[in-house]
Amino acid sequence: MKKLCAIWSFLLLSVSVANATRPSVQASNLTVSQITCNSVQLNFTAGDGNARIIVGTEGNIAPNFVPSDDNAYTPVPYFNLKGFSATTYGSPANCYIVYNANGTNYVRIDSLKPCTKYTFQIYEHDNNGNQTLYNFTSPPTVTFETYCLKLNFTTLFKDSCEAHNSYEFTNNSTSTIPGVSYTYDFNDASGLAAATLGSPVTHSYKNRSGVVLVKLSASPNYGCLADYYDKVRIYPKRVAFIDHTKFIDSVQCLETNYFVVDPKPVASPLPKSFTYQWFFGDSSAIDILRTMKHTYKKSGKYKVMLELLTNVNQKPTSCKDTLRFGVEVLPSPVGQITIGPDTSKRSQCLKNNQFVFNNPDNNLSYFKWYFGDNDSSDLKSVAHSYKNIGTYRVVHIAFAINGCKGRDTNFVSILPDISANFKGLSPEYCQSNQLVTLIPDSLGGLFSGGLPVATPAYTFTPNTVGTYNLKYVFRNKFCADSTEQTYKVNPTPKPAIGPDIVKCLTGAINLDANYTIGSYQWNTGATTQGISVSKSGDYSVKVTEGNCEASDTVSVIFSVAPQFELGKDTSVCKGNGLILRATSPGGTSYLWQDGTTDSIYYVYNSGKYAVKATNACGSYEDSVFIFFQNDYCDLFMATAFSPDNDLLNAVFKPEGKNMTVKLFQIYNRWGEIVFETDKDNVGWDGQYKNKPCEQDLFLWKLFYTTPNGRYIKKSNASGTVLLLR
């Protein structure tokens, strides 16, 4: 570490030259006192030498210099002074001889640096000029630091406006001086104020603007710099004004109003900028531009306010100036026009349409209406009708006495006439649940007064007897129409002859329509409410009441107890079927052994078949056993054949009685058809593609028909045949 050595001024006591003898007792008790920012007093106890030298260096490490015998060193005072040079000692040369005298207990050292550490050593010698002898044993050493004082404070402006400013000062100084105190001088009439370390002090200036120099002082300062200065800026409250001599358009007409106001900043030596906020007195948003540029949408008098906020270093302060002035917007000469007779409606139906256009302003010098249908009027109030449907652009122009001009455009509509007529309603209905659909000329209306009508299907059910007035009303905010029709729902006759009848006894049966109103028509030709019948059959009656009629039918069976025969036990050929019949007189129910309830039963398998027939006159049971053979009774097929030109069993073909071949096919073991025909008496000769087939087993399929009474029975069969070689 490099150390700078210093030369101090010193108090030199009288020097006497002793005998040339090396001191044996070294100086001791080297201490410091009376420390300041730039001086110190060194205290010591002299040894047995006639004099002593003090070596000094800047820093906290002992000087790297040891005096040599036979040298009388000359101390150099004031080496800290600017422009003064001194001899340095040691290697590297960084130490200085600061004292060489015969003083016995202290010396004052000046011209030190504040906040700096210094180290000193003292050597005893015999003070014999160029033959001086030194005591080199353990020179006493002392290290100390000069006092340090660094003044500083920070300023925070809470409000820097002239009218209500407020500043906060915080003392951030550092010091090693014991018992130091601090004061502020705010450079106004308030006097000095204590400045405690780290504790903010708030101060305000009255009736003052511009730059003010604030001073922080310390006491005692012991030679350190005792004052520190900083500036505060106080901004005047009034920062802008409006030149009303140039603001000549404060009253404008509504249609053409456009207000432009440019505030002029007040000259100030302080650097600043402004934030602008315009409040226009209407519902529009705040504008932050410097110049007011605004158009009002409604007439009236408006109070305009401008708030200017001073910015310092791009940061807003609370120094605000408020400017207020008024503007007036004259009403439009067309702003009060009305379109009637109902001002809430701008549409009418074509029929009897009429609009009333009116401008009630009494301060007009000119007015004109253009109705949009090539017609116009010079009247302030005029009624006008349109001849065709459509939308019309109505333009009104008016001039006011005050010079304002206005032009207003409105639209009116002529709609097609609406018809509330409807179709689909008959004068009379028979009571039923059948839907009736109504068809209005104009959709969107409402039916009322009759049976409930479902919308938007416009259907109702004539299920309640009565006479009704049905009204259809079509309404909207422009047109309306309604129409009314009457209809009647008559009761529907309800004849009820009763359930079907099965009678076992002889004699007639009386049938009654069981409905006492209206006229009667039986299918027997009778026109009475009831009839007597003695034969089996279906009997119906139609009852008519007004325009409504209804019918009912009953089945009458004159019956006996069931009688039938299933036949004898029977053997049936393979491939055939058998029909068993248990049919009995009307009204009979049947129950076969497997739960079947038909009178006819189809048999295809061997077994016993039984049935029980029951009606109102009694019951009967019968059974039969059916056996199915394993062979076809009407078909014979060989199981092998040998096509080897011996003319014996050389062709394989179907054989049978009364049989007609529909399709006969032969398959090899790979599923290929090797022979096929749909003709009778045609067989296979054992060849495939004109080549003899090898001996093998082949599959055959046959589809054929046989007579079955007056019907034709379809059958099929299959099997295998062995081709022998």
C-alpha cells in the first residue's frame, strides 16, 4: 500500500549539542491529543538523548524509514502547501522528517488532511551534527485519524407552489467530531433551525418565488468545511392567462360552433413545463391538449375551466393554476321542430295518412320545408299527406334573426295498409277434436273471443258446444286493424248400439241406437231408434242432428256350440306340410297346444297336435298325431352313378312323379358348379368343360314344384352322389 508522507510545522525548542554518545534510553509514551480536521498534538517522554527526530507517513502502517548515524536530518515544514516540495526518505520515498529538535514532551503538527489516518515514529539521538548517533531500538509508534465532517442534506418538495409550498429537508451528514450540532438557514425571515441527523424538517416559504439557497452548517467544525448549500425552486401560482382581446368568438351558432382558445404561459426564470386539463362544461371527456379545440352538441351557456399543473423535471407538482371563462352556443333555428300528430311516431299507414310539420321558433327570418315527394312549403306549420308507400326524406331550412342558420333532416315512412281479415272459419262445426286452421291476411296479429287459438299456427279445436264471436286484431306502433266472425259448435251425435253379440238361442234380438235426439238410418233401411234382427251380420245406424252425424256398428252372430274334426292320425312325406282346421261358427275362440289362437294350424314336424274351441254356446276339443317320413314321396335321387359307356346308370338326374324341375345343380368339393340345368329329364354325364371328372363325391341341389290340389307346391332338396370310374 502506497503511503504519502507529510511535513508538519512544529514548535522547535532550543537545541544544544551534547557529547557524541549514543543514547541508551529511547523516547517513550508517544500519544496524540487536540485532534482537529487538519492538526494534532504529539505528546512524548524524552529518553536520555540530547534531541530526537519524528518520522511521519500517511496511512496506518509504520514509516518504512530508519535514520542513519552521522546524519543530521533537516525537517521540512509546510510540505502540504500547494507548490512546496520536500525531501522524502525511505524506499519507496514516501516518508518525511517532520521534527528534529530537543523538545522534551510535545509538538504541534498542522496542515493535515481531514478524514485521514497518519502514523508517526520517534527516535532518540545525541544531536551531534554530522556525527549524530541514534538509538534504533523499538521506536515508539502512534497511529490516529484526523476528524471528518461531510455535510449533506436532501430536499423533497411536497408542494413547490408559491401559494402553499412545502419542502422537506433531511440532514444526511456524517462526522467523527464529538458533540457536533447542525443548523439550517432557509434564507428567509424564519431564522436558523436545528438539523438533527436523519430527522426530516418541513419548511414553507411565504410570498416568495424563484430560486432560494438553503445552507446547512455544523458546529464545532475543527477546521473542516462547515457549510453546505443546495437550491429550492418556488413556482409562482399564476402560470398562464388568456388574452380576451383576441378571444372574440365566445358566442357561436350551434351548427357551426368551434371554440379555439390558446392560453399564454407567464414568463418565469424557472425551468418548467405544464400539464393541461380542459373541462368544457358539457358531458364530453377531459382534454389534455394545450389549446382548447371543442365543438358543443347542444345550445346553451357553458363554463369552461382550464387547470394547469406545473411539471418540474417531467414530474408533476401541486402548483396548479385555474382559468375560468364562459362561452355561449346559440340554439339552432331548426332545433325545436316537431312532426305530428303523434311526435313519437314517424310512420303511418297509407290510408288517411297525414303528418303535421311545425317549427315553433318565433325568432325566424326564413323557413322552408321539402317533403321528399317533389312538394314543399313556405309555412312554419304545415300538414302534408303522401300518396304512395315508401320512406321520405324531409328537409327543413331556417334562418334566425341573430344570424344563425339551420338545416335539419328527418325521415318519415308510409307503410302498406294492413288487413285483419282471415279465412278458414266455417259458420258451424260439429263438436270434435279435429284441428281447424285459420289463415289471416296479415300474420302477427292476435285472435280473441272464441275458443283458444294457438299462435303462431293459428289453429283451434271445436271441442266445446256454443256460439262464439272470434276477433282478429292486428296492432303495431304504426297501423292497426281488426275483424270479427261468428261461428257455432253443435253437439255431435253419439250413438252406442253396444258390443258385438253372439246368441245361441233362436229368436230375434233388439238393437237400440241409445241416442234420443235426431234422425236415424239403419243399414237395414229402418229409420227408427231401434230395430229387431234374427240373422247373423253387421248392423249399423247413422244418427243425424242438425248438420252433425255419427254412426255405430255392431256384429250379431246366431251361433251353436263349436263342431269340427282334425282328422285321423296321418303319415306325411318328407318335404310336405299339413294344414289342420278347427273352424267353427262365429264368436269362437281357439287354443292350440302351443298357445296359438288361430282356427288354422300349419304342421311341418312329427308330433301330437290338440286344440280347444270355445264360444258362448259351449266348447269342443280334438287332437291328432302327425308323422313325417324321412324320404321324399315325390322325388328319387340315386346315391351313385357310373358314366363308363356301359349304358347302365350312366347319367345322374332327378326321378319322381308329377315333378317339374326349376333348377338342378352339381358342385365339386371346391364349390365349383360342374353342371346346371332347369329342364326336366336332363342329367349329368360326369363331365366338366367337356372332360371327364375323376371319381369323387359331389354335392347336388334341386328346386322343383309339384301339384297340390288347385295350388302348386314349391320344394327344394339337396344331397351327395358318388361318381364311380
